[in-house]
Amino acid sequence: MKPRIIKTDADYEAAMARIERIFDAMPGTEKGDELELLLLLVEKYEEKAFPIGLPDPVSAIRFRMEQQNLKPNDLVPCLGSKSKVSEVLNGHRPLSLAMIRNLVAYLDIPAEVLLQRPGAKLASSDISKR
């Protein structure tokens, strides 16, 4: 298979099948270069065909808390009080700009996740900046 821009599901399936056949190719070899190119083409196609939406802010906060083994009380310095933490985590209180700034710094959540409008999508240009 000669690598080419993936435009259809059939092209995608063919590229994935070829990747599977040459997956163990050594870097720097002809097959290794082909594999690298196919992976880039597949990644580009998947960005367009299967866009990733932003997680909702509360889900992102809970996920980072889980990753860092944090308890709700650990967010009091960011959100202001135990009751505000509870209200935010239960979706009863929107995040203020000060809360967002604190959470970005403390939990390292991208600001665009916490500032998003409901149903927002993460643009592929945002992904490439990371």
C-alpha cells in the first residue's frame, strides 16, 4: 500500500490493516518510515472523523481529584468553603473566574475546559498546541 491522504472509511480501514502488518517495523527503515507516515495520516483522519468533545468542568475536576487522590476538603482553598466545594461538585454552583484560576493552577486543568460553553468541542488546533 502506498501511503496517501485518508479520505474515506475504506481508506482508513486499509491504512489500519497495513499498520497492523508492519507495526513491528524498526525506526529508520523503509517500513519504519511507512509506519510513521501511516500513523500520522490515521491521526489526522481520526481528528476529523471522530472529534473529541471537552469534558464537562465538574467531570474534569472529579477526574483530576481521583488522579491526585484528593478529597473534596482539598479543594476548599480553591473554591472558598466546604459548602461551595459541595455545590460545585454536585453541579449546583457555577464556577467563578477566581475559582477557575485557582483550579487551573492547583489541578492543572486547561482553562478552556473550565470556561467552556455546554456542548463545546475541542478544536484540533487546540490539541496540537499541547
